[in-house]
Amino acid sequence: MARENEWTPGEWSYSLWADHMPRAGQPASIYVELAEYPGEEAEIACFIEYDEGIPPEQEHANARLLVASPALAAALEKIAEFEPVCDGALQPHLLATWLRECVDTARAALARVNQPETP
């Protein structure tokens, strides 16, 4: 049974530092759209310290991984909830359906991580 998530619900995204900032164009903050106020966003994390040795491409990849965290957690929850046995016997049709759902959920989550987005 899945427990209630403790992280901020909603679609996560990230913003970039403004052009006049020393880290212009690099990830600045993680935001989530507020369900109760459509079109409004709330900052849930901020990139305040940087390692100058990390290339910009890697910083963007790290930000994409962070914003995909809820989708990745959903994929893991889908895997963890599966019970392939009914009345003591393995149910192949349940296994096939569950496996397809897991693959679809995981692919959607990984797409968020691997596809560059415009914050």
C-alpha cells in the first residue's frame, strides 16, 4: 500500500539565473505549479552554491533529475505495489499488465530526466 507522499505535489520545473547574474543561464531554483492557484508557482529549492568544476551541461542535467524526482518515485511505487499472486497462484495476466504499466511509467519519468527542457 502506497503511503501519502511528503514532498510538494505538482509538476516541478526549474528556472535559470538572470542574464545580469554571474551564473547567468544556469539552474537557479526548483519550482512547482500550485494546484490551488493555476498559473502560480512556488519555489521549493534553490541552487545557492556551485562547484565551478561542474560543466553547465551537467548542472542542467542535475536540475532535470531533481524536477523528475516525483515521476521517478511514482515509477518505483508502481513496482513496489505489485502483488502477482492471487489465492496462492501466480497470475500471468496480472504480471503482463503490471509490467506494461511499470515500463510506461518508468519511460515517462526517464524522458523528463533525459530530454533537455526549456525551464
